[in-house]
Amino acid sequence: MIIGLTGRNAAGKGTVAQWLQNRGFGYISLSDAIRKWLASQGRDASRDNLIQGGRQLRAEGGPGVLADHTLAVLQPGLDFAVDSVRNPAEVLVLRGRPDFLLLDVRAAEAVRFARLTARARQGDAQSFAEFQRQERAELDSTDPVAQQLISTAKMADAVIDNDGDQADLDRALTVALAQWQATLSAGPWPRRETP
């Protein structure tokens, strides 16, 4: 099973990915290719550089290029969490695998900003205004190589609300994973159409 993770900044995608890893899933991020490219350019992996770098790589290789690179390295027959799915073309590429499920991780804006402030990751916004500015740049665009979080979220096969604490998330994911595994064993995922 391949579980793709999408969602807004600090919604808890990394926490969900870690939860899956603790249950035997491998982990890969579509942003890994961007980070590697930025390093080769001598640039740091700030959020703005990741966004710009992703646009450039998509412009050069097509909107689904990050997903193409990821599918090429996934080991067949193993379960994986695939983080940082941010463009509908990436979803379409990943759906080339019949065992792919797109999960939209959601949390309220105030909750997400509090988490972002607490984690103090390099490249994260230093103010609420900057946090909102960065998010607006990721939400939707008519540019096919840009991040399109709203359109990508509309393609999700499942949603996890992550406004609570770790125990709430653990309970929700335990139930959801059992349902997803049962659905997969019964046949292909029922898919949402491209927005």
C-alpha cells in the first residue's frame, strides 16, 4: 500500500508519516528531489526555495516529474508513506499504482501555526503574516507547475482531521488504516475525479 500525504503546512503530515513508519511503512518525500536539486545549486532548503525549486523542476520535467522520480525508487510489494504531494499531476502519476491512496491531513490555521512555531524548522515562517503569505502561495494556481494544495486535496481518497492531540490522531489513524487495508483487499480504490 502506498499512502500519499497532502495537506497544508504543519497540518501533521510528518506526524502521520512517522506513525505509518512505526507500523512498517517505508518513507519518501516528493520534496527530497527538490532538496537534492537545491543542494546541487548551493541553495538552502528554505520553504520559499522549495516552492521555487519545485516549480522549476516541474517546468523542466512536467508537472508530475517529482512523482515519476518517486515511483521509480519505490520497492515493489512494500508499504510506503509518500509525503509532500502538492500537485494534481503528482496524484495522477502516483495513481498509476493500484495500491495508492491519497490522504489529506487537515488542521485549523491557528493549530498549524502553533505547531510550526513549536517545531522551529529551518525555513518556517517567523510570523503569522509570513505563515499566511507562504500558504497563499501554495493553495491554488492556474500555473500547472505550481503547488495546488486545494485542487490536490479535492482528489483525496480519505481525510484525517488533526486538530487534537497525538492520542486523538493515533485512534483516528488506527481505525482508518484498518478500513483502507480492507478496501484495498476488496479491489481497486474508488477514485475521485480530477477537479
